[in-house]
Amino acid sequence: MKRLFSVFLLIFPLFSCAFNNCISATQFGTKGNGTNDDYQALINGYNAAVAKKTCYSIPHPLAYYRVSSGLDFNGTIDVFGDAAEIRPDATVTGATIKINSGGGGPNPYGYTISGLILNGINTLDGAIGLHAGESTLTNFFTVDQVSIINYKGGSLSRGMVIKQVVTADFTHMYLNFNATNFLIDPSAGDGSPTTVRLMYNAFRSATIGSGGLIIGGYQVLSKQNVYENNTQAGLVIDTTGVGGSNVIDFVSEDDWFEGNWPSDGTKFQFLVNGGVANTTRLSIIRPFLNGNSSTAKSISIIGTNDQFDIVHPDFGSSAVSQININGSVGVNVGGTIDLFAWQNYSTLVTDPNAYATNVNTTQPYTQWTDWTPTYTPFGSMTFGTVTTTAARYKIAAANGATGKTANVDFLFSGTTGGAAASGITISLPSGVIPKTTGMRVPCSVNNAGTLETGYVEYGGTDGLYLRRANTVNFSLGANTGASCSFVMEIQ
């Protein structure tokens, strides 16, 4: 996939310029051979860098850095890894790296942790790759170009947990084969997480849960992330559980969802499940949602959710193109669904209680819809067998808009009998009524096997009148019919 590939290209550049000015982990005796326990050497080097208020570098190892305990990064210094892989032992039941900026450092208003690979292949249930704000309110930092894989020991394992965090960016990350790739957790009860931005990341192949789970938070942005091939949904916002808290001002912008819930076509790739807490002001902007008939549908908003917007969703497969709105919203608030011009609201959206209160009012929608017309000759002429090769229409403006038109396209032929007639009435779909009667448009007519130019006349609620030129009678015989394609104004 091109979008995933672009993420990979950004992983792990060399930080040679930064390394030259940093304290290095190798100065404190790290081996990086996958056998020696490097925990103490790694943490001693980090603490020395914090004390000197400088940056800390972790060079690329011969194999990987084995650690018997989690690393607590409690300063505000930059940490640069050169694709440095860290593997915790099975005895590490918490986080491999904890970010708790309670210590000193030169960058209290902005520091970066980057260039690391956290591999939980040996860990058991409950292990976490990266835990931001694990025990202390932590703010103004960036996690960039960090790969977190294989934290899949059980259902409580997580690739990344974001907890007591205010103003932080998580960018160019690759989370793969974790039980759940990330969790945004408000359980500290201090108003965090707040102002969290997840941008340009890949959250793939969660082995038990979802690509991402948000159970609370304020001002959370997910932008240009890939949520792909996760066992459950790509992204879930859920305030129904015991730990559920408010989710307010969440924005998903240009996110890519593909192949999530890979074997269950009844589920959804993006789920918003409002519950005991408030879920307010949700914006899903230009999502791309792709799958096939056996993968999940697109977006579901259920439960109690106020003020949601879905703007220009792009569906890669019509088999899974469904938005489900089926929850409770306040009396004076609701949702907006704004589709592309070529999308048809009625075929893409399930909204039985009309909670989306501002649907497509400024954006026209046009999508071909089939219908089954009836053909009724004037007078006593009759049809034997009739074959409709095509009969379809599309509406080229939203309901209630001025200048509403319908494109009509049909092709049919039949065998006539009885007495000759001057015209044939063709029924139109329900709700498609010509605005002006008596208007005529050219049409190709087949008169008992002879092709000629005729016309269709708008007949109001009766439908359309098909006629030969100069309203002469149709001849009796086989292959009588017409091939017509035109645009007409409708009521």
C-alpha cells in the first residue's frame, strides 16, 4: 500500500549529528548482544544525561538491548535511538519505557524521544510497550519514529498507553502485532489526556483488539494514520465502560481504514459508542474506508453522542460502504453528514431515527439507481413480452434544493399486438415527477424493428409518453421499444 510505504520510509533516519553532542549508552557499558542484561547501563546513561541536561543517544546494537526491568524516562531530555531495538524479559509486566517528565532537563517545554524499536516478543499479558504519563502529569513532548511490536501476551497487553498527558505529539510511529495497538486512558481523573495528536502513524494487525481504543480525552486529533487489518475495529471511541470518561473535541482527518474486522461483515471499521459519559463534538473528515464483502462496514455511531460530523467519506469498496447512525442525541443538537456529489445518502447511510439533522443540504448527490418501469400503450395496443435492458436514474440535487434535475436512462423492446397506437406511457420512479409537462426531448425509437428518431414527452404524474415523429402510430410487430437518455427538471 502506498500510504503505508510512505510511513515506512520515514522510520529511523540516522541521528549522527545529534549523537555527536549526546551522552551515549555505550559509555555506561551496554552490550546490545541480546544476552547481557542492559537495563542498568541504559538507565545509568539516561540519568547521567538528565543530570548534565544534555541529550541521550542509544546506538544501533549488534543484536538488541535485553532489559530485565522497564526504563523510566522521567526527565525532559531528548532521547535519540539509531534504530535501537529494546526487548524486555517476560518478567517485565509493566511498560518497557515509561515517560514521566517529573525530572529536570533542558527542554521542559518540548523534548523528543525517537528512533527506538520496542519488541515485546517475550512479554506476558498486561505488558505495555510505551506508557506516556504513566504516574505523573506529563506534557510538551514528542514521540517520533518509534516502532512498537509484539506486545500480544494477552487481552490486557497494549502497544502504547497515553494517560496523564497534556500537549503531546505521536508521529511517524509503527505499531504492529500488539494485542491492542494503543489506548488513550483518562483513568487518572485529572482532566487528561488533553491535546493529543496522533499523526502519520501506522496501527496495524492488532491480534486481539482494535488498532486504537479511546475511552476518554479532550482535543484528540488523529490525522493521516493508517488503521489496517486489525482483529477488531480500526479505531474505537467507547465511553460505555467502567473507565469510560468524556470524549470531547475529537477529530479524525484523512485517516485510512482498511481490512479491519477482516472476517465479519456485520461490524464497523470505525466505531463510536457513546455511553455513561459524554461524547461530544466528533468530526470525521475525509476518511478512506476500504474492504470487501467479508470485512467490516465503514462507520457506526451508536449510544449517546452529541454534535457529530462526517465529511466526504471515500469508500474503496461499495460492498462495505455503510454508515450507521443509531443512538441518542440531544433535542437541539445532532449530526451533519456531507457526502461527495456522486454519493447517494439513502444507499450509504442507515439513520432510522433521523439523528443526522443536517444531511447533505449544500452538496448535491448523484448516483445511478435502477428502477422497473411499466410500459402501457395508448388505446388497445398491447405488449406481449417486454425486455428491459436498462432502466436507471439519478437525482442531481439534494432534496428540497432548487434546480433539482433527474438523469433518466432506459432501453427496452417488446412485441406488440392489438390495434396500432400513437404512444406508449412509461412509468417513472416514485418521487421523480417532471416539473413542466408537455416538454419533449429526442429519443431513439424502434418501430417494429425499424430504428428512427422519435421523442419523449413529459407527462407529469403519468410518467413519460414515448412517441414517433409527428405522433404517427406505432406499427404492430416485434422489437418495438426505445433507447433514451436525457436530463429533465423535476419537482
